[in-house]
Amino acid sequence: MTPQETTAAVNAFPSAAAPLIGLARLMTVAFHGGDLRPVAAALIARAEEDETDAAALMDLSTVLFLQGLPDLGLATQLQALAMARHYRLELPHGAHPRLRLLAIMAPGDLMTNTPLSFLVEDGDVVLDMLYLRPGEALPAQLPAHDLLYMAVSESDATRALLEQLAAQLPQGSVINHPSHILNTARDRAHAALQGVPGLLMPASARSGRLSLEAVGQGRLEVSELLPDGVFPLIVRPVDSHAGHGLEKVETPEALSRYLAAQAEDEFFLSRFIDYAQPDGLFRKYRVVMVAGRAYAAHMGVSAHWMIHYLNAGMAESADKREEEAAFMSGFDTGFGQRHRQALETLAERMALDYLVIDCAETPAGELLVFEVDPGAVVHRMDPPEVFAYKRPCMDRLYTAFHALLYRAAA
């Protein structure tokens, strides 16, 4: 297909005839231990009955990703996108629409785009999603909308698309301008946040397998790859998320063993910073910046340095939940107040309307930033009978997000 034909195909805006079930509803089923197999079977039956039912295939791809079948999920998604680029997540029955939000998205797994379906669920925002493939410009004519949202997260796969859209879109014309999303890459974020008082984000360097193998074999000093590089190091494959391939390596020999177990060729490395508190436990926080203001999303407590909320055992520990409840309900006078200047400066430098921060506190009291990413999941799926304290805090965050959209649209 020539560039002219590609542009014409996109400008045609093939739209899915049916609305999506959507990521939020499907992930909630999986989160609560529900069986997605009957859902998948129903979606397959829909697609077989109507070969043009792109929404059935798009929802099926989401189910496949949730079931841990990424290759099949991506193939199914691409099959859907061959039929339609424009999808809609409609409001609950009886709800009255107040705003039409058009999100620009890219093909990929569940980490590729900001999961907006969680943020607009049970509200009055109609979410439309327009998918662009790498190399495709934003069309001159867009589906009807009140507000444009750049939902594509930064990665190797999406960088070219973000760069292209950054050049095409004027500043102020879109929520989360792509030029600022590009700065959330691990190495760029570190550079942007250097010198912020009270904030520490260790440098990240991108290195190829051959260079890291040389470090492991003692033929190259790690400081030649990472300016402040000393063992122990944190190593992870480029574009990995949720701890996939993430390890702390204590020695060059351990680095060699790590590489032998990984198939990837490109990695990020940074120095490990011990953020254990005096009681020996690690605490990791998810903070969300909405229009420059910080909100608490969750807190995980673990005896292990690599914390993910789902493996921190929060549901099994009343003590941990009590601590998280204090963090969330007292955020404005506690954690948020202690790090107010650092968080506000971070928001100014990253210049994103909506941004998720995974962070901790060092024993010296600094805000230790692990990652900044507008695409991280922020949700209200936790069972209220166990996490009764969460819903009011999350409702406050969701209200702030909706207010951001209303102001921008006005």
C-alpha cells in the first residue's frame, strides 16, 4: 500500500458497528477470579456469525491478553484493526453523555495505551478510540469529539508514532501531548528530573547484550555504560513492565547468569538503591498527578525489594491494609505534604496533564522515583469488603480526572 493509499484508508475511518465490552469490565472479571472462557466463546461465536464484527475481535484480543496469550491476542487485535480503526465504549444504560473523548491509541498489548476505560467507567464520558499504526499520520478529519487525548505510552514500538504526532499536533490541542509522553522513557525521565530538591531517580542507561556480556566477563567496567554504575545493579529488558525480567544482580558473574536466562538483546540498567525502612520492610507507592496535583492510588508493603501490589499480600494482612489506609486517607497531610515540592516540580518538568508515578521513600526521606508512566493502570477493582478505605480516595481521584476533562473541553 502506498502512503497515499494508507492515508486514504485511515481517513475513511472504518468504525466498529457494535460497542466494546472494554478493558475495565473484562479485567475486573479476571481480577476477581472470574472465568473468561465463556466470554471468549461468546465473542468467537459473534465473530463467526458476523465476519465484520470488529468489536467482537477487539474484545476477544483483550481476553486473550488477560489469559496470558500475547501472541494470539495481538494477532486477533490486528485482525480487528484490519476491519475497523474506530471503537466506542458506551455509557451505562440510562446515563446521559456530557463529553465525547477521543483517544488516540496504537496497536499492542495491554501496556501500550493508557487504560482510559477505568477512568471513565460509571461516568458521563463517551470514550471513542482511534487506532493508528506506526508511520500513519493523524488524519485531517477525526471522528466527532469534544476533546482529544493522546493515550499512547512511550516504547520502542510507539516512539516513531509519538514523534510524528508530536510534530503534527500543536501544544495545548490534546491532553498529554506526545512530545511530553516521549520524555517518560526511563533515560529521558532521569535527565528531566535531575536536580529536583528532595527527589532521587537513579540514572538509567540502555545497553546491548554484547556490552553487558563484556561487563559480566570483566572486560568492561560497568561505569563505562552507566556513569554512576556500581554493583548491585537493577537490570530489565527494554519495554518490560510488571517486573518481567527485572532482577537485582550483585556481581559481574550474576550479570552473566542473568543474561544467559534472558532472550532479549536490549536492556536498561541502573544502580540499586536500598529503600528498606528501619523495620526492614519495603514500601512502594503509586501516586497519580492530575493537572499538577497529587493523589494516592495505592501502597504496597513487602519484605522483598521488588514490590508489585498483587504480590505484596495486602489482602491477607490487616496490618498492611491499616498502613495503606493511613497513607491514602492522610495523603494530603502525610506523604503528599512531605513530598509536595518534589511532586509539584516533577509535574512541571514532565508537563503531562495526567501521569502515574511509582515511587518510594529513601531512609533519608527523599522521594525515590522508579518510573513515570501515563499508561499505568489506576482502578477501583479492589473488593470493598476488604479495602473499604480505598473507594473514597479513588472516587476523589476519578472526580479530579473528570474535572480535568471538563475544563479542557470547555
